[in-house]
Amino acid sequence: MEEEEQLGCKFSQTSLTDLTMFENDFFDLIVSNIVLVDIQDYQKAFLEINRVLKKDGRFIWSNSHPTFGRLGSMDLRLPFDASRNEENLYKIIDRYFDSGGTLVSWGKVQPLWQFDRTLSEYSHALKEAGFAIREIIEPKPDLELIRKNPRFLAFDADRYPHFIIFDCIKLE
């Protein structure tokens, strides 16, 4: 990336729960894309992100949706082995309030922990870390895009959100 086209970007690798390589009030904006579902101590991550953000800095992050994207949710299809959108009858959601980690693996990918949390847990932790939520976005694909790509979007993204985006601002 940077080697091919010099844009002045600097890449660093560290843990969201330990950002000591950055001084206080360092960033104007922090963006995280579907990472916090993999972080056990998300409260500490929020505190560290707040510490390194400048006053009025923004923290925009996405995650799998705490309601519809959780591991415990399931699609009821008839017949049960159907993969077509038209045969998906309902989304079954159970044990929403059961927070915690689940060891998951997809194919040949090394198993990793995924943590389910409620919207209340996230909003409380953000408030405790010194953030205000400016906006919550539940993305929905454009109907024309779904029509053109029915197999790619066969996970019912037109029926319920699989992801959620939080736009937060650092308070004093």
C-alpha cells in the first residue's frame, strides 16, 4: 500500500487495550471496523481510545449487530437446508442477554473468540469511558443492489441489519 503510493501513512500494530505507544490527545479520528466483537475487555479498549483522542475527537466503529448478528441467532427456513432468500421465514433470536465469549472457527481459519454484548452494555461502557453517541446506523443495502446480487446478499440484509455503526464523540 504505502510502498506503492507514498501518501505519508504510518502503520502501527498494537492492542486496543494498550495504546501506550500513542500519547494522550493524539488522534482526531479513530475508525474501527468489526473489531470490538473480538476484544474481551472492551471497556478498557474504550478508555484507551478515549485517552488517545483529542477533545471533540470522533470514534466511529462498526460491529456485528448485537441483536441480529449474534452467534445465537438462527434463520428458520423451510425446507431447513434451503439457501434461497425466499425460503427464509423468520430470524430466531434467543438468549440476547447472555453476554460472553464463544470460541468460533470458520473452515481452516484458526479458532478465535467472539464476544456477544447487548446494546445497553456498549452504550454504558461508552458513557463510562467519556463518549457520547452521536448516531447509530444500521446499514441496509440498496434494493437495486440486492436485485443485482441476490446470491451475494442472500443473508437477508434487506430484512434486518447484520451490522451496526456507532458514531461517537469524546466529551471533556
